[in-house]
Amino acid sequence: MADVQELARAAGVEPTVMDWLTALDGIARGLPELGSPDPARRRRAAHELSDTAARRFTLTGDARCELSEHRVPTRSGEITVLHYRPPGDRPRLGHLSLHGGGFTLGSVHEVVNDRLLRHRAAASSGSLPTGSASAGSLRAGTSPGSSRRTPATAAWPWTTRCSKCLG
């Protein structure tokens, strides 16, 4: 990381950002699979790096949000939708966060996404004209290089059909 630190200092990166980069480097050094030639092993290690960093550097999500997981059949295969519902019974707007498909990394099951979507759902409570937002996190398809891909748009028909039951 010495070269990166030197470049960052030369570019005027803030000391707190440098501390964060140094901490991430320390976490990454404990994950040798990040350098694996096997893409599946690299993805698992990257997921572990993301989860470890999120637990260390982000605020926890609002535990009052109810989480439900849905398996949605599409023409291209099944997709996973996680639904975060804030407390209360009012109608809600929706927020859809997409993962997978054309993306190489990321998952609906990452700690950072869970915390972010719980926060978004709970923070909107009472601040929107129709109440609060219900956040959905969609894993569309599989990673690049896989033989089966499901476009993120495949969830839209299900989301609109189920909008009343999702809240």
C-alpha cells in the first residue's frame, strides 16, 4: 500500500481517508483469495471484504424495519428480492436497488446494502407526502461469465403486481 499512500498524499487526500484506505488494506491482506485466479473465490473474498468494512465503518440499519425475502420467477430464471418495510401501516413509495445482472460484484445479502436500505426505508418515515418508503433490493441474474443471466427489468412486472401487498 506504500505506493498508493504516496500517490494519495501527493494528490492531497485527507488524512482520515488515508486512515480508511490503510484499514481496508489491512483487512484485504487477511483475505488471500482476493488474488485468486478463480473468479468465484475472488467474489467470495470481495464479499467478505465488503461485509467486514461495512461492519467496521458504517452505522447499523434500523432494526425496526421488517425484512422479507421473495423468490420471483421470471422467463430467465428465479430472482431474489429483499423487501425492507419501515414501521407503520401507511401507504409507501418504493425504492428499488439493483444488484447482479451486468455487475461483477455485489449482492443483496451484503451488510452494506442491508444497512443502507434499512436506513433509507426508516429515514423516509413521515417525510414523504404518502408516508414512508418501502425499499426493495433485487438480485437480478448471475455474475458476468455465467451461462444464465436475468435482466434487472425482469422484476418490474412482479413489483408492480405486488405493490399493494408490499406496502
